Amino acid sequence: METQRNKIRQYLESGKSLTPILALKKFNSMRLASHIHALKTQGIPINQKLCVNEKGNRYAEYWIDVVEWNRIKELSESFNDK
């Protein structure tokens, strides 16, 4: 069974950004910030930007710089091979 966290990770690793509303719609997750925190503690370099909608509500948008993430994974793999 694939967890919400794994689905969120795969979504971000595909180069897409994610907001709490989108996470609710796509993954039925109301705990995006918690999942993001857990992924960051695993070493995934997730970026975030605070946004404000037209009604003045604030929310976070999350994404992974895919080029940077792939470089980190390659360095990690080459280090582990030694």
C-alpha cells in the first residue's frame, strides 16, 4: 500500500509544486505540513514559499528543485559505493 507521504514525495519529485488545498484534493491529506516536515528530516531539500490568495488567506507552496535533488542523490550513491 502506498502511503500519502510517498505519494506526496513522488509528486514533488516529478517537479510539480503542492499546496495544502491541492494535497487535499489529490491525496485526501489534511496534514501536508506534517508530511513536508517528515520528508525534510529524511534529507529531501523541499523549498517553500508563503503565498496570499485574493481573499488575504495565507498558505504555503512546496516544491523540490529536481536538478539539485538529483545531484544530491547521485553524490550520495557515489559516496555509498566507495
